[in-house]
Amino acid sequence: MTTAGASGRGIPAPYAIPGVAGLVPFVAGAVGAWFGPEADRSLLLYWVATYAAVILAFVGALHW
């Protein structure tokens, strides 16, 4: 099973599934901050920002 890629060859499912699963914390944090209790909003936004910083550091290390 593959998903459509820019080159037309597709991304193999073993690589696409974890890649998409990496978006789950961003979506969950955004939904929690939007619909959750106001008392937890700053904590959720801090958590999402921290997760984003870790992901950016990882991507930067891959590029380096």
C-alpha cells in the first residue's frame, strides 16, 4: 500500500503511517486548547510548543 507522492511513485505505507501519526499530538493539543477547560489551556499550549521544538530540533539534526 502506498500513498501518492509528488513524484508519482508514492510513499510506502510503513513510512507514511508514522509520519501522519506524528501529527496526532499537534491536533490533540490544538483541540484540547480550543475545546478544553480554560484552566488547562496554557498548559496544553506550552506542551504543544515544547513538542514542536523537539520535532524541529530532530528535523534540524536530520538536515545537518
